[in-house]
Amino acid sequence: SAKMVRICCLGAGYVGGPTMAVIALKCPSIEVVVVDISTARISAWNSDQLPIYEPGLDDVVKQCRGRNLFFSSDVEKHISEADIIFVSVNTPTKTRGLGAGKAADLTYWESAARTIADVAKSDKIVVEKSTVPVKTAEAIEKILKHNSKGIKFEILSNPEFLAEGTAINDLFNPDRVLLGGRETPEGQKAVQALKDVYAHWVPVDRIITTNLWSAELSKLAANAFLAQRISSVNAMSALCEATGADVTEVAYAVGRDSRIGPRFLNASVGFGGSCFQKDILNLVYICECNGLPEVAHYWKQVIKVNDYQKSRFVNRVVSSMFNTVSGKKIAVLGFAFKKDTGDTRETPAIDVCKGLLGDKAAISIYDPQVTEDQIQRDLAMNKFDWDHPIHLQPMSPTAVKKQVTVTWDAYEATKGAHGVCILTEWDEFKVLDYQRIYDNMEKPAFVFDGRNIVDAEKLRKIGFIQGLAMVVREEKACSLSVLRLCCTVAMDSQAHELEVD
Ligand code: NAD
Ligand code: UDX
């Protein structure tokens, strides 16, 4: 038929916004409206200052906003007009009640489904874009069918695999698009309709179709496998430090095995982001509910190693700095959970900063995309403790304000600092004038590279001295293998006395 396809997406967040913008760009014949219950978010999408930072996003939005891409707060109108409804609302970890700390909180999803059921006046394809527990489609179907007045709903699972910071490129060139649907003629027809949308730009051999449960579970499985690689290499980094192996060399040697591959093997201060921890906890809970405690335990360990890595980093900082950071200024470079995003959800920087604050450090933070307000909120927030090894006193917002300053410049943040912690791998941190930073720091000046991005050799050449004597004496092979955690310690003569002592 010549009728224009209309898409409505519930949820204008990190997934809904970029995904719909790319659909609109690639499918000029389709009208796409993104709606959200947050009016502030919708106005930001309609302004010059988009609510999220994502390289390439501005350009895509500029090309199609007002043409076939719209952002609106009128949820009901656009649901009722759409043929295909994507649901891309948040599905965080439940913080109370049954399954608290592990199960996915489907409140937003359920409320979205009820709105759809209430306002729909014609048949709809409802697409699960949010990451949900396997079997969610069954529950959603019940809500929709129970409330519908003879209207047919077909549910599809179309999990999103984009990563923040590379969202636009991931959406332009996806490794695969996954579509799950009912194995009925109506279900298959709906799958085909959604396939036609993606086929505008995705090669058909990259569009995988499965049953609903496989699609739902594959998303949790993919995130679990990815996070597992990071926890595996981070666990190796601890062993490297104990033995004198260099984790970068080990990761390279291991990754050269074509069965293993080189990607996602960077040792780090730990993984963050809104997805990995949430989705693995969700998987753990599903395993428990299915009477599979051993499997649950296996996946839980991936998160435990991640928490261990963050506390190990804090311990390393404190022990290297003569067992106390009390009253010392420590500069934190990077607060976002990865480069090229301003997102701080579950960023390892939160736990690391809280650990340092617990030891009474004065911290000065610089991140090119994270606002002071966000940082203060993150550090004052009392996070739900799923099973946390880092036991921390909750801090009041005023206490946080006293101990934490946020700057808009790396040089300002590091001025007068005793140590620098690099917690996000922003490209600009690779090309800082480390001579200038060194000159303005207290001595001995420490750098703790939680992302393995600084060129330790270069830093030594411009004046930083590798703290072999001091650090290695205490902890044998701290040098470059410590996720290069520590690694560059600069000393002036005064400090040298201290060290020889
Ligand atoms: P987000 O918090 O950035 O966005 C969700 C949006 O949904 C919010 O703006 C919220 O106001 C809105 N919303 C909530 N209830 C609503 C309702 N009933 N009607 C309309 N809007 C509503 O979350 P996100 O990062 O975009 O993630 C969304 C989903 O996608 C989650 O399930 C997540 O697990 C999954 N996912 C996220 C990523 C990622 O990298 N962020 C990647 C893949 C999948
Ligand atoms: C992840 C998945 O990659 C994506 O497919 C899914 O759709 C959503 O969750 P995201 O959380 O945006 O994406 O970022 P990702 O690039 O996966 O990084 C997650 C965390 O792991 C970051 O904190 C990152 O710094 C860390 N990481 C990644 C490492 O520590 N080492 C690595 O080798 C790779």
C-alpha cells in the first residue's frame, strides 16, 4: 500500500533518541515521532542543546527534525496514530520488593503498555526496544490483550546493541539487527514489517529473525559475555601485578588468538554504564527463579570482580601515597563511564571517588562532558547496595560539596594535587601537557592510570619519574602491569629523601 508508515517511540533517552533519529534519516518515507513523559527531555530534543552528547547525533537530528522526525510530549495522540510503536523506556534494577537489587524494574514498561492499551484505536505492532527479562513479551501481551477492545497487538522483540559514545556509527553499521516474533502467520507478518524498516539501510544478511524468547535472552546474554571479558582481563591484571607480568602484553598475546579476538580486552578500573551491571543482575535473578543457583553464581562473579577492581584501585592509590590521602588533593580526570559520553550511570568513578572521600581526600574533578551538578548528585546519592564489597558511609550533599570541587579544565584540577587518577579514557587526556601538570603538582607526584592511556615512557622523559624504588619495594612488580594503575611517580629531591628513608 502507498500509506505512509508511522512509527512512535516511547522513551526519548540514550536509545530511543539516536535510534529513531537514524531510522528517520535512513527512511524518508516513514514518519517517526519520539515521545516522552519528561517534558524537559522533549524540549531539549527540540532545542539546539540535545539532552545527550553523542558524536554525530547533532548532524543526524538536524537533517531530519521537522521533516520526518518529531519529538513530542503528546504521548497519547502519537500512540493512537502509529502503526509501529517502539518502547524504549528505562528498565533499571529494582530497589525494593521482590527481587530487589537484581530483578529489572518493569514499572515504566508496564505503564507504557497500559497507555498503549488505553489509547489504541487500531491494530499495532509493539516493539520491545528496552532490555527486558526473557518472557516479558508474555506479560506485556496479557496487559495489551486484556484491555483491548477487539484491537490486535503483535509484540516483537528488537533489542538494541548500540554502545554509548559510538551510537550513531553502531546504528549506521550494526553487526546485526535482531528481530524476535511469534511463530504465527500474524507474528511473522509483523516481523516482516519491521524487517522492511531496517532493510532501508541494513544488509538483509545482518537481520536475524528468531522467536521472541531467543531475542529477549540474546540481549542479556550478549551483555553478560561482553562484561565477562572485562572482568576476566581485570582479574588477570591483579595476577599480573603480583607476578611482574604486564597485563597489556598478556591481553595482546591472548587476543591474537583468532578464536578470542582483540576487542574488549582493555584492563581498566572496571566497567560502568547503565547496562552491564543491571543486565547481569537481571540474568542472575532469572537463573535463580528458574532453579539454577550455580548458573546464577557464575554470572554474579562477573560483577563481584568488577567491584573488586574498583576497590583495588582505591587501595592502590591510598597505599602508594604512604597509606593516607587525608587532606591531600587528588585530581580525578574523567567521570563519565567511558569516553565520548556525558553519561555517569554506574560509572566506576563514583565508587572510586567515594572510596577516596572515605579516606578524607580532597578531590578535584574534571570531565569534558559531565556537569558539576551531576557529579555532586552522583556522589551524594545513596546507591542501592546489591552485595557490595566497598562499604562506605553515605555522605551528605554538604559534606560532598566540602570535599569535592569540579573544574572545567584538567590543569586547574591537577594544580597543587598530590596525585592524579585517570578514570575515563578521553582522547584529550592522552595529549595533555604533562610537564605543566607535573610542575604545578605537589611532590612526589603520582599518576594512577585506570585506563592505560598515558605513555609512561613519555611522562618519564618530560620529568615524571617512574616510582620503581618506592612502589616496587612495597609491592614487587607494580610497574607497568598494574592496569598501569600506578605507575608514574615523580619525585623531587625532597621527596627522594622521603623515599630513601
Ligand atoms: P533513558 O533513561 O536514557 O531513557 C528512557 C526514557 O524513557 C526517559 O527519558 C523516560 O522519561 C522515558 N519514559 C519512562 N516511562 C515512559 C512512558 N511510560 N512513556 C514515555 N516515556 C517514558 O534510558 P536508555 O539508556 O535510553 O535505555 C532504555 C532501554 O534501552 C533500557 O531498557 C536499556 O537497558 C536499553 N539499552 C540501553 C543502552 C544504552 O547504552 N544506554 C543500550 C542498549 C539497550
Ligand atoms: C554496552 C554494550 O557494549 C552495548 O552493546 C549494549 O547495547 C549496551 O551496553 P555501553 O554500556 O554503552 O554499551 O558501553 P561499552 O562500550 O560496552 O563499555 C562498557 C564499560 O566497559 C565502560 O565503562 C568501558 O570503559 C568498559 N570497558 C570496555 C573496559 O573497561 N574495557 C574494555 O575493553 C571495553
